[in-house]
Amino acid sequence: MNSGQQGSKCEKCGRVNPCTHYTFYFGNGRRVAGDVLTKNYQVTIAGSRAAGICDACFWRSAIFHPMPWLLLLTPFIVFFSQSINYAQVPLGRVLFLTLAMYAIYYLFSAHSKYHLLEFWYGAGSRQAMKVYKRILTGRGYNMFWTPGVYEKITARK
């Protein structure tokens, strides 16, 4: 989560820029049951950590994540796939199929850590995780969560 802007050193790149502090959560987990499609984990949440991340590192995380590109390219993918069958593709058909694809993306991502909008809301937290992951893994922690995923985990208990 954001706790405001400060003129400090970015913990990711080391530059002195205005930084926003992003929180992530860490703990331990092990798989206890489930098949290939259903994975159940026993999770112990150990705590949270925050890191000051500058805007450049935040945007780098958001831009290089595959989800926004998938969302942007979907209309072109639909148009191209429809143009194979039709000489002139009706705009309404492209819009309808694009919205249908967005609905499919949303439904498949609804209960996963790769939720459709988690790429945006979790971008700063993912960068904060990269800063501390090696240290925390060395201390025996093996699972890391953005605030959005953490809320889903704690809501199920």
C-alpha cells in the first residue's frame, strides 16, 4: 500500500527520487492437497515489509508486466483472427468478441494471484518484493504476496 511520497533513495534502483512506500506480505506455505487444477496450501503469514520505490521502478514493473499488453492487443488479435474468415470484419463483431475475451480473462483470473487488475495495483509491491525476496528467502520464508492477494488469503480464513 502507498504511504505517501518522500524524497529518499529508491530501494530498488538506488537513485534519490521521490519514493512511495509499498507494502508486501511474506510467510511460509506448503501444498497440502489438490490436483493439477486445484491447489490447496497451508499458509502461515509471518509479517509485512515496506520498501521505498521510485516512480521509474513502479512504471517499469507495470509496463513490463504481460497483462496490460494482453489487454491492449486483444482487439487486434480478434480482428486478425476474424479477418481470416471475412474480407471485411464488422466493427460490432470485433467489439463483441473483444468484450467476450475480456470477460473470459476476468473469469479465469478471478481467484488467482494473477487477477486481471493485480498487475496495476500490485506493481509497486512486486518491486518491493524483489528488493527483499533474497533476504527473506534466506531467513526461511517461501511465499510473498501483494496486498490484494493478502486480502484474498485472509478473507478465506
